[in-house]
Amino acid sequence: MTDPRISAQLPDWIKDHLQRYLASNGEDGHLWDATLAGGTGLVPTLVLTTTGRKSGKPLTLPLIYGRTGNSYVVIASKGGAPQHPAWYLNLQANPEVEVQVKADRFGARARTATGAERAALWQQLVGIYHPYEKYQAATSREIPVVVLDPV
């Protein structure tokens, strides 16, 4: 049975990753093989749930993350597409989100990093997943760096 948090519209490889993560409380899926998408080795992932800005329904996705203090950092790259990903637009409308890191689930408030904070966090995440640099070069928009502050 498919988890109701997993959208049928997601690509199969994302649905598979998310299903494994949710079914195992993050034991299977927390570390994702980034070579599948041009990265190197295993990278840490979290599960982010936003509220749809139009539908009001939850949107749940696995995302590569980094840390800053007690907060988590994710990148709204959408593979370098010209538009922001739906999850980022959702959190702009409602920054209250749910996060799961391994078996730890908690509420967070999302904010977009700017200035020197953004620059430092961008470099940190590029160190985790280098294709972000290629994604930024492919688009004219500044790819958002999102900080998830636990509440």
C-alpha cells in the first residue's frame, strides 16, 4: 500500500526514495546515493512536508540537507529549472513545515537565507552535493537556500 503522503505525480525514483524513508523511519533512505543524479557518494536527506498554497494539502519530499547550529538547510534548486519548486512556493505562502530527519519528526519554520548567510550556506551545501553549482549556472534565478528552524 502506498503511503498517502507520497504524491503519484512524483518521478518513480523520488517515490521509491520517499517510500523507503517513511517506511523505515529514515533507517533506509536517510543516506541517498547521489551518483544517481550526478553527485558523488552518499548524501544525507531529510523529509520536508509543506502545505499546498492552492490545495491546502500536504506535499512531502526528500531533500538533501546540511546543518547550521540547531537548524537544517536545504536548497530549492529544481535541477536548475527557470522556476522555483512547488515546495518552495508553498513555504513562502506558509513557512510552518514538518521535518523528519531519520526517526526524528518535528515542526519547523522555514526562512530564505540572504547575504553572507546565504553565501556561506550555499558553499556548505555545494560541498555536500556539487551539482548545485551546475544547477545555478543553468538558470537566471538565484536558487534559494532555505533554513528550517525547529519550533
